[in-house]
Amino acid sequence: MKIIDIVCSSGRTGFYFDDQRAIKQGAQQDGFTYIGEAVTEGFSSVRQAGESISIMFILEDGQTAYGDCAAVQYSGAGGRDPLFLADDFIPIIEQHIAPRLIGRDVTGFKALAEEFDGMMVKGERLHTAIRYGITQAILDAAAKVKRMTMAEVIKEEYQTNVALKRIPIFTQCGDDRYNNVDKMIIKGADVLPHALINNVDTKLGRDGGKLKEYIGWLKNRIETLRASEQEDFIMHIDVYGTIGIAFDNDVEKMSSYLGELEKAAAPFKLRIEGPMDVENREEQVKALKALRVTLKEKGIAVELVADEWCNTWEDIKLFVDEEAADMVQIKTPDLGGINNIVEALLYCKEKGVGAYSGGTCNETDRSAQVCTNIAIACGADQCLAKPGMGVDEGFMIVNNEMNRVLALAKRRELLLSETVQEMTRSAM
């Protein structure tokens, strides 16, 4: 099946681009925006509308396969690619990428995805957001050609040998960390609430007291609202390095504090994402590993999740090999080609490290659907509900796509089984 044309359209994402450095340096919230000057290159304001590009493949049988280019909320921070603006990058797709795709045969996913993920333009790799969207479209095209779900394509081509089943969904609340928790509990999210603890003074507390109080509230709220048949929830809180800031990156102080948080969360499991950010990949690995070792020595069961400076497939491999975290967030847009998401999830599973198919609130419905297929196919330990911070929309998109994929895969399996049985009977 050949690609006969490429069409691009600009779009909005499910959230916003935020200048993380400006926020950490004290930019103040004013309603839904921030007061202050942007400090990260490319930003015109501390918060600005998220942008995306849909890349659509027109196939020779008239079908359309597509993927969405999107970048993370905190673009340009933590070693990530710069701000992704549609008007800047559509010309690159049309001038440099489309001519190399038009006329190509789509016979599968892996080889074609790896080719375009590694593509160079003027001696440089493509922006991660472009590689992300192109490879989504390639996977969708392969699924259409093979007449199966995207999850089944991944399972088949990578021989993942996992049973396709539901995986836990992790929901994020944004700054509305009270009302949105109620939504999560009512809808039966498995992991919650993310909490967006990105400021020491207003959200963590200089002594960590505000977060500790919040965790106590969260525990009580879960116990009050959860349905009797619901399993225990997992608390997963992203602190954006603020614990390290509050406790001067002192491992002993941080570990003792995490022990207090564990008691406040009990009996629920607690995960803390990004406890510190030391602004350097190698030092981040050392710091996270040291904290993890200390927690184990003290018998504190809080799980540490790697995020900052753990962006690319190479970064993820380093964090996993160094045993620096209990779980790794595979921040899907940061990896570029979605073939890297597959490799990263499978590597984490192989090494016994929690495989979290994450991403960002600043994605689209399409990228969320594609990532859900990949997470199912690789048996991820949890999958982020995205995009947005409103809970309902992101949870709906991921939950419903998961159910659709599993229902279609089950039907296909049953049809194959019936065909085999019929062939067996005919041969007798």
C-alpha cells in the first residue's frame, strides 16, 4: 500500500506550554496565567497556548492514516527540545519530509519508523515532536494495511508476547488538586493524582508540611468516596524537584521526609516523581540513586519515579541500568519516534523497573490514542490519562481507546480461532 500524498494541519493541544524555569524562579499565578517575564528561549510569555501539527497520509486505497506532532508542557527545560510552534515546523515537513514519504510502500511499522526517526535535515535530527507525529502516522497506516489494531501491530512486529489486557490508568489533576481528585475516585482511576507540586512555598511548604497535609487529605478522601468494590488506589505525586530545593538535596533529610509521607499515605502505596532536579543528567542519576539506596536502607517503601533528565531512549537506559529509580516515566513526546517508546517500555519490563507510559497534558487526543495502543501491546505498568488537566477528557480518551482495542482484538482472535477450527474440520 503506497502513500500518495501528505497533508498537514495546525492544531491546539489539550493544555499549554509553560516556562518551567520562570515558574521555579517565582512567576506568580494570576487567574489561569502567570505574571512575569519568560526566561526560556522561544517563549513569548510564561504560559502560552499549546500547538500541534496533524500529519495525514493519504493511502492509495483512499484511506487516511494520521498522527499528531506535539511537545511537552515544559518544553525547553530539563534537556528537552525547544518550543514547538506549528508555523515554524509545517514548512519543514512539507519541504523535507513529505517528498521522502510520498510513493513509499507501507508494509509494516518498525523499519519505516526507525528510518524517519533517524532522519537528518541539514545535518540535524528532526525535532522530537515531528518524529513523534510521523511515526504515529506510520503505525496507523500499518494497522490499516494489516487490518488490525495498532496494539496488535506492535505486539506482532516486536514479539512482545504479552496478553492484551487493561493496564492501570494514571490521572493528573493540575492545580485543581481537590475537586479533580473527587472526579478520579468516582471514575475509578487506578493511580492518582499527580498533584502538580511545582512550587516550594505555595505547594510543598518550606518544611514539606503542605504536601504532607495534602496527602493526609487525599488518603481520607479516597477512603470516603471509593466504591466498595474498588481496589486500593496508588498515590503518585510529581514534585518537580521541590523536595530537593526545600531540603538542600540532603539525602538524609529527604529520605526522612519521604518516610513521613509514607506514613501519611498508609495504607496506600506512594510514588514520588522527580524528588530533585540537579540540572544535569549524570548528577541526576547519582542523586536519585543515592536517595533510593537510602530509602531501602531505612525500610521506607516509597517508590521513586525518574522524570527530569530522563528524556531519550539513551537517558532511560542509563537510569534503568544504574538502578536509579523504581519506575521510569517514558515521557512519550520526548523520545521522538514512537518506536523508541516501544523499546523503552520493553527494556524497563526486561530489567524489572516499573514501565510508566507517560507523556504530557500538552498532547492531543490522537497521540493519546496511539500511546494507549503501545502501552497495551508492551504490558506497561501504568498509562497516563491525557491530554489536559481536567481529568474527565483525558481519562475518557485513554479508557475508551483501551476498551475499543481490547474488544476488537478479542473479536479478531475469536474469528481466527473459528477459521482454524473450520479448516481443521474440512481437513478431516
